[in-house]
Amino acid sequence: MLREIRPAIVLLLALTAITGLAYPLAMTGIAGALFPVQAQGSLIEKDGKVIGSALIGQEFKDDKYFHGRPSATLAPDPNDSTKTVPAPYNAANSGGSNLGPTSKALADRLKEDVDKLRSENPNATVPVDLVTTSASGLDPNISPEAAQFQVPRVAKARNLPEDQVKQLVTASTEGRLLGLLGEPRVNVLALNLALDRMAAK
Amino acid sequence: MTVIGWLQIILYCAIVVALTKPLGWYMTRVFNGERTFLSPVLRPIEAGIYWISGVDEKREQHWLTYTVAMLLFHVGGFLIIYGLMRLQAVLPFNPAGQSAVAEDLSFNTAISFITNTNWQNYGGESTLSYLTQMVGLTHQNFLSAATGIVLAVALIRGFARASMRTVGNFWVDVTRCTLYILLPICVVFTLFLVWQGMPQTLGDYVEATTLEGAKQTIAVGPVASQVAIKMLGTNGGGFFNANAAHPFENPTALSNFVQMLSIFALGAALTNVFGRMVGNQRQGWAILAVMGVLFIAGVAVAYWAEAQGTSTLHALGLTGGNMEGKEVRFGIVASSLFAVITTAASCGAVNAMHDSFTALGGMIPLINIELGEIIVGGVGAGMYGMLLFVILAIFVAGLMVGRTPEYVGKKIEAREVKMAMLAILILPLMILGWSAVAVVLPTGVASMANAGPHGFSEVLYAYSSQTGNNGSAFAGLTGNTPFYNLTGASAMFVGRFLMIVPAMAIAGSLAEKKSIPPSMGTFPTTGGLFVGLVVGVILIMGGLTFFPALALGPIVEQLAMNAGNVF
């Protein structure tokens, strides 16, 4: 048994050096050279400043922008570090609401959000993804229905014809991969950037 | 449920089955010490490792020595992770300035990673430095996965060998598994994941100014290299708190699909390794069939339940299934499928929040874990777990016809059955025992995030997941308390090692036995009857043990939900 002690130390250190240092560092170098944009986090710049990542959702509250899904992410309370406060789309602390199917807190929150959306657009059915929080709190996407639902509000706030905004949503909708994998979706940040560009013309 | 949804599920199963044979062929060559196409590159590194660590690769070990070597290896792994977490504030690669991690959380996390659990009482991006993530966690992702695989191989050798006192050399097996199987796949897999959008950088967290002018700090890091082994090694510990739901940890539908494949790939291939080593590949396919039956049943229930939605959603006229805690790019089907896969294997990565699943949809992951994660299972752990159930099933069949049971040419006698029972009884002891303690102590109850039966489900899930070395959670439970950190660590430790030691004892005892040729009276173990018998034994064992606890959690919650109750 004693002769197993040396490999337990040396072999462990050798494999740690290979898998814990050489491998991730080599991959960082190779990936950075092959896919520089993705390796840095798919960042989007506007006028030389980083405005976000194409993959990470951000909070939109203004009527003239399409809104993403509700986000349950938290941040430490500035007044008491043992507590947390809601901080939607906090990309340094991902997470979901973790409210279960029989949660009263969830039922109350859903009711409030559904009522608000119904008053905004009484003619359409409220899409479920627009009132439920995502798993990461950073979902960059909404369903095509959720985007179409917001067209009247956005068009009104921007004084644009609804048809034009609607077309933009359709053009921004991504389908399933090979018609099979994933779900149809709209990237909210990309859509809003396209909207800004259209409005600027 | 939709046709497209089921097509995704069928495509997934088809690819897993298609990968089983070629991967099994390759893995068998690696563990038989034969040359592979990677030998010209890797053989010098392998020989160098043996030379500096004084390993004689020709010398094989008795099962007890093999097990002790494995345990020593883990003591070292524990010390590395614990040390890094406590000292990370003063070590390099810490651009976000993370401070030292508390003792109880470091202890829990170190146990969690050496046992292949990867339970997360920490939030990766808010707690750990890049150095801890790489040297502490990435390396242990490799080594705990390699350990699981080589233990399964040692047990398989026990079945395959006759009249031998040894089961292989732990150091050689673990080195070859890491170098020839895990690393090469991970290199390719990492690049694929970065191409799909996963970050791989040592740079600072990004400060962005959003379109509406708010500040957003975006956590990045060497994500892809860790995620590759996290999935392939069925570890499951996320780089980020939200794990595979985080857009950086699972950017696209394709990255999600390939990650799901990588969870099952090696575990399924081990059934083929088993078949090849015992000299009849149909023995391997029969075991994969047992796994397949249980898997499809679980997927069907979970997918149906999530597509149904909840009565809260129905009351508000919301259709389209239960999207609370799910991502739009995955939707209902890929989230339900992922949840079943990750708990069938002992992976524990999540791409949706299990805590927000419907009662029945969340019960399937719970059952998968409580059955011992033998549906493909953790790399290696699933295979040796399943072989324990096979031994029991064969024993039951032997009792029915009054013959000494035998399996792939080995007589199954009192010693093997006792050891198998011992290993299997560890699960309920830890899961039900600690859950019972937690729900009577105020400190245990205070951590529940949901009221009513769902709160109990959170606790039951926590101990099931940790005992089964899964690592997924009903994450509302506040697990980062001294009580949960310490009791959870004990569940993970016992759940891993007290299952391994009896399994290795069986390996040693089987290897010493003579091999007997099949006769007229031998129960055939490659047909439908055998598959049905093993499925039956698994469900009866699991049902009898865990049904009462499930009745108090998800089952009563489903009934309450149907009655329109909220808590």
C-alpha cells in the first residue's frame, strides 16, 4: 500500500497541471484565435462603447422598445450585505425565481403582469413567455408571439405605422435549426437595435 | 406535446444509440492497453507520467489496493480544491477580486467535486476566481469522471476475468482514461462550444452600458473548457449560477442538443464496453435496453406534464405550457428532455429550473435520481450501479427456479448479493434519513423557499441529488447554511464511496471465480424477459423505498394543484 502514496501525489499533480492549467489555457489561446468574437462574449459595440452581448438579455422598460421577459435575478442589498434585492438582468448573478407550481407568490405575480399586459393590448392573447421569468434571468429571446403582442405599443410610442414594425419583427424572427431543433424566437436586443436604425432613417 | 417535439426526442435517442458502438470499441481498446490512433502523440506523455510518479504499468492491483489508490487520489483532490477556495483571494487569475470562501462552503464544494456531484451551494460568477474554476474545478471534473469510468471498468473486468486476483491498475486506468478519452473529446467539444457562442477568456467581467443607459456587468471567463468536461464527465457543476440555462453556458439550440448527447455518450458506450469485455455484445445491448425503457417512460411523463402547464397558468388563460423557469430558445420539449437526461445520468447540469417544474414534471427527475441514476447514469457510476441491480435481478430469478444464479459465466453467490444490497441500501439511508432530520429541525425548515408540499420536495430533492451525486437542485432551497453544507457533504461522501467499496469487493470476488460455460439451465440474459425482469426489480425496489416520501411531496402537490390550491 505504501508504494501507492507516491503516485497519489505525483500523478495527481501531473494530471492537475495538464487538465487544470495546460488544457484551459491552451483552449483559451486557440479559441481566442479561431473565434475571437465569441470567446470574448459576443459583445456588441455602438460608437466604440460596449452596449451589451448578443447572447445576454438586458432590461427594457421604455415604451419605444420591445421588452424582454421578466427576470428574477438578484443583487446584494447595498444597505445590508446579508440580504439581496431584485436586480433584473443582473449578468453577474444569474438565476431563476425557483417558485413552484403551487406558489401563491407566483400566482400573484402572474396575475399582476397579465392584467398589465391586457390593458396594454386588450385584443390579443397574452403570450406565456412574456409573464414568466426565465431560468437564467438573462434570456435574450422572446417568442415571436410575444414580440407581435408588443407591436401596437412600440408603433404608437415611435409614431411608426404598425405594419412597418410588424414586418421588422417578422424579419427578426429566427426559426428552428434545420426546421427541427429549438424554438422560434426573437432576440430582443437585436430587434431593438434594428428598430433604432429604422427610426433613424 | 407536438410532433416536432417528439421528433427531437427520437433524433436524440437515435444518435445516442448510434454512438454507443464506435465509442465502446474505442474505449475497450484504451482500457485493454492497446494502441489507438492517438498513441503517437499521447504515448510519450503517458509514459512520462508513469516515470515521474513511479508507476509500473505492467503491475496489476488486487481490488483492495485498487480501491485504496482511488481513495488516496481523492484525498489529494480534496486538499487542492479546499486549499484553492480558502486562498483564492491572494492567488493569481482573480480579475473579479473574489474573496476567500467560507470553511463550510469550501468543505461542501470540495466534497461535491471529488464525488462527481458538483452540487452548487455557491454561485460561480459571484464566488469563485478563474484559478479556482480551472485548477480546482475543471481538473476535478476530469478526475472524478475518470475515476467513475475506471471503477466501472474494474467491475466489468471482474465479470470478464476468471481465476485472477487482480482487477487492473488504478493509476494506469485513470491516466489512460484522462489522456485518451476525456481530453481529446473535450478539445474538440470546447472549440465547438466557443463557435456556438460560449466565452473562453481570462479577461475581466465586461462593463456594458445598455440601450436604455443602465449599467450591466457581464460575467465572462474560461467557460467553454470547463463546460465541455462538465457535460462529458456527467459532472454538471456550472461555471455560472444558472448553469446550462445561462446563455453563455448554452447559447443555442444546437449547443443544447450536443450537450445533451455528451451527457449520455460515455455512459451508454460503457454498456458496449461491458458486452465486448465479457465476449458478447448482446449482453451490453440488453442493459442499454433496460435503460432505454426507463428513460423513454420518464421523458414521456415529464414532457406531458410540462406541456400541460399548471392550474395557475390556466386560470389566467395562459397557454403554451409551463414556461416559468425555462428559456425561450429551448422551450418546453428541450427543457423537459434535458431535465430527464441530466438526472438519469448523474450529471446535474440544468437548462431550466427544476424547482419551477410542475409537480409531476419535477417528480421524474427526483425518481430518476432515487432509482440510483442507473438509466445510463453517471460515467461509470451508472454502469456499476446498474450491474448491482442486475445481480439482484439475477438472484431473484435464481430463487424463482431454485438454481444458483449465474450471470455472464459467473456464479452469483451470497457474498455478491450481500454486497449489492449493502450498496443499494445506502441511498435510502442517506436520502430519507437526512430529509427526515432536516424537516424536523427549524434550521432545516427555514431554508425552504416554497411553502406547502413543495418545500418538502425541495429538501427531499436536495438529499436525493447529493446522495446520488447528481448535483441538480430544486434551487430555491437556501443550501449555503452550515447545516445543509455539512449534512449534504456527508450525503455526497457516503453516497459515492460506500457504493464504490462494495462494488469493488464484488469485482474482486468475481475475478477470482472460475468461468462456467452456459448450459441448458442458464437463464438467458440477452432477451426481453431479462430486460423486463431488471426493469421490474428496479421499479419495485425504488417504489417500495421512496413512494411514501414522494406521496408527501410531488404527488400531494399535484392533487393540491388540481384542486386549485396555492400556498
